[in-house]
Amino acid sequence: MFLEVNRHATGLSDDEAFGLVMDVARGVAEVEKIADRLRVVALDGG
């Protein structure tokens, strides 16, 4: 929500976000890979 209000997004689908959360919870995600998956991009000014 915070990102959307500020016209930014991670680019993750709901399924990808869920997979990321599950990987972190299981302890199988490496910090660098987490950071790569959470890259934030600005949305078009539209």
C-alpha cells in the first residue's frame, strides 16, 4: 500500500510475493536474492 500511494511498485505478482514470503519463512532465501526480488520501480506519471 505504501508503495502504491507513492507511485512505486515491486513488480511482483501476488504469487511471486507469496513465494518470497514463504522462502524467507523457511529460511531458504539468500539476502542478495531477496533484495533482487524486492527491487522498487517508479510507476508512470500517467
